[in-house]
Amino acid sequence: MTTLELLSPAKNLECGIAAIDHGADAVYIGATRFGARAAADNSVEDIRTLCEYAHQYDAKVYVTINTLLYDSEIDDAVTLCREVHEAGADAILIQDLTLLSQPSLEDITFHASTQTDNRTIEKVKELEEMGFRRVVLARELSIKEIAAIHAAVPDVELEVFVHGALCVSYSGRCYASEYCFGRSANRGECAQFCRLPFTLKDADGNIIEQDRHLLSLKDMAQLDNMERLVNAGAVSFKIEGRLKDADYVKNITAAYSERLDNIIKSHPNLYRRASMGRSTYTFKPDIHKSFNRGFTNYFADGRAEHQASFLTPKSIGEYVGKVKEIRGGRIIVSSVSAFSNGDGLCFFNSQSRLVGFRVNIAEGNRITPFKMPAGIQPGTMLYRNFDQAFQKILTKPSAERKAQLDMLFTIKADELQLSITDEHGKKGYAALPYSYQETHSEQEENIRKQLTKLGGTAYRVGKLEIICEVEKPFIPSSHLANLRRQAIEVYRTNKPNRAYESYKANSQQLKSNSFQVPQELMHCRYCLRHELGFCTKSGRKPAWREPLSLHLSDGKSFTLKFDCRQCEMYIMR
């Protein structure tokens, strides 16, 4: 049986609990410092609370301490690693391999963050030799390449991104934010250089594209490729979004959890979920209803068309129909979608600019805006990037998750015994002294009622078997309740020990508090020339003369370098 894990992001404790409730097998969360999302930090106590909650379902918590470290920060980072480990974290994601060489951290499980630029068989083998048992692969890899890595390094767990925002550069290979704004992506302070509007010019200064978001990629969505990723050997499926709010985490986690359950249902002898318990929802998960810039499966099947969103880096949401007519301050929409007061709608105007407006009154397909937006006209395509009715559901408790426990209750003349077994075979046991008393009334119904009272906990009883070695025993309800509480407590607190691993030293720390930005600001598999329809392999020749350059409105410019043999692009300073 191969264990499959859905891994969800947690900006904070609330998001982490929401992820677990909505079907995540694991969550990843930042600590107080040294995370690749500096704006998403959390106290050790909150991490401890999240671990206690997640472990009820055998779900895991991974902590991100995945920035490059200065020499002066090593001791603090080591201390933080120990604190989160002792708080219950199941693993720590790192980029700076200095942490592997610290003797006081030898009992901690480390995962190789995607920031370590993991995109080849050779790199994954190297990381395995260092002691990593899990590697987070680069987002740019195809399903075929993932399968090849798994075949070559079968003992390493492969974690792959399946949903969320895409960096245009290979992770760990982007220095543009540091160069332009003094905010290093490798220090958790990315200023989102790739989401800015650029003007593209050729070698003669001719403008090819003006004021367009040429490096802003659409969001990844591999929902339809999940089974292929499973077949390729991936075992952990990661949703991006440690800056996203709980409503996003709820919806996207639920959507991918349902898909993973369906895959396992089709192959019950091959796969199982990594955690226990299944979630039920008060809503129908739909990835199009949460923040998105449009979707791409990126390089899942090789280089795809239209991977970027030139017009806007903002969320456009779901397509909801076309404007049929505008009359009397109302917009009549040709649509089968249901609208609500407070919906947020948007469209692209004649200048290809995104324009948003709020619905004041919705009556069927007739909507009255708070203010009629300029540029809207019959035929305009409308998108909804805020669904008021859907949002209202998600702001309330929207899922319940219960892990199944089987019970074996044994009644002896001098003792009551209760054994608990969960879906993964973990057990709990309790026994109480008992003085046998005979009764003439039926007791089984009350026994089942008392032993299965698990309301308010993370559990539900599946099978309850009763073995009675005496005739017609009378057992007070208080005895049964006490026995149940003790068995559950033993089950909860007897956690399996983590496997200890040792790691070889491989130092990659920054040697001072200054960093020399290289000439190559970005190393990308995404290719702007291909995106514009002029890949050299297509035979279609452009009119421009190279080299091409990108220009920001503040006067900064960047040269594009194309390596067509490797199908890669560099952005140079």
C-alpha cells in the first residue's frame, strides 16, 4: 500500500486547523523566523497547538525554516529547530544545508525545500546521500520527469506542487527582488518582481509589448492530473498559499481531498490516505471560486501554450457569462450562474485593463451595480472574483472530520477491558476492576450507548465488539464512561516515536551580512519568446532583432538571454 498525502498551507493556527478539518493529511507552517514567507510567522506555542490538533487524525505538521542563513543566525536557527521539534513538528523544511551538520539536530527529520532547486535525478540523488528522505521537486517538472526521478531514486519521497501561485524563476534561483528592491526571495522577502508590468523592446529599441505583465504566470491547477502524478511516484501533493486566508485553504483543500479519495476508491489495494478520518462539507468545493489568475497545468505534459497572464496579475475568478444588455441602470447577463447581493464582478475593458465592480442588487440574471462601471457594454465577458454566497458559507464552520476507531470490550468477572484500534493500526487500552453483579435486564444497548459517546472529539466508533465471559452482568454507566475516557486518553498520548536519522554536513550558509547579486537575476523554464509564439523550434521567425530587453517604468532594464538547447530563459541585469 502506497501512502498518499495531501499537504496544505497554513498562514496561521486558524488556517492550519481549517486545513485539517477539510481533509489535509499534513500542513506546512512558518515559525517565528527564517521562513520563505516572512509575513507568515507563528509562535512555537501556536505550532504546538496545531500539532496536538493534527495528531488526533495522525496528520502531520511540517515547519518551514527554509531561508538561507547568515553565520550570525545559525545558533538562533538551531534553537528554533529544537523548539519546534519539541513542540511536536514532524519535520522541518530547510534550504540552508548548514543545519544538517549541527550535532544537536541529528534526531530531527528534515525535508529538502523546493528552494534547494530540485529538478534533476542527480540533484535528488545528492540530497538522498546527505540524508534527506523527502525532496520537494521544482514546479517546472513534467509528469514524465517526475516518474524518471522516482524510478532512479525510489527510496526518496517526492513532494510535488499541485495548486497555487507559480514563480517564473526556478525556486532558489531568483535574485531580482534583491537586486531591485533590496528584498531577497531567499530570505523570505520576495517583492513579486515578476508580477510587475514590463515593456518589451528589441535590440533597435522598437517596442514589441508595452506595459504588460509579461512574467506573471497563471496559477497552477493539477486537479485533473492527480492520478497521473500518483502513478508517476509522487506521494505528497502540495497546495501553495502560506499567505492565503482560511476560506481559500478550506475550498482548495476540500477539492483536492475529494479527488484523492476518488483515486484511492478506484484502487483500494494500491493506495491509502496518510491520515485518518474523512471530512464532510456544507458546500461543494470548486477551485474556480477561490483566488486565481486563470489556471495552467504548467509543464505537466511539456511546454504548454499561454502559461502567463499578460493582462493582470490579479484574481479574475470564474467566468459567469456575457452582458446581454444594459437598461435603466441594470446589467442583464446571459448566464446560468446565480448572482447575489455583494458579489464582486470584473471584466477587461477596450484597453485590456481589468475593471471591477460590486453588485448592489441581484435579481436573477439582472444585476444593479453600486456604480455603473465605465467601459462595460453588450458582449462584455464577466468574471466573478468574489462570490458572496459561497464566501458566506466558508466564513462559518464548513466541515466536520472524524477518524474511525474500532473497539473491543471484554467483560470478565473481576475486570472490564476496552481496546481501541484506529485505521492505521494504532492502539489504546484501558482496564478497570469490576465486581460482578447479575441483572435480569438487557444491558447491551446501554453498553453501546456509553462506549460510543465520542461527541466533541475527533473520533467516531466504527465496529464495537463485545465479549462477555459472565452471565448477564450489570455494569454502571459511570464505569463504562470512565473506561472509555481512559482508553481514549491512552490512545491519544501514546504517539509512535519518530525515526531518527543522521545527516552529513554540507554547509551553504551566507558568509556575511552582505550578498553579491549575480548577473543572472532569474533562471526560468518559462520562455517569453515561446509565449509570444516565436519559439525557434516552431520555424516562425519574428521581425525583431535580438537581444530583447524588459523595461520597468522606473527606468530599470533587463536583458533576456535564451538557451534554446536547454529550452530555458535567463533574465540578466
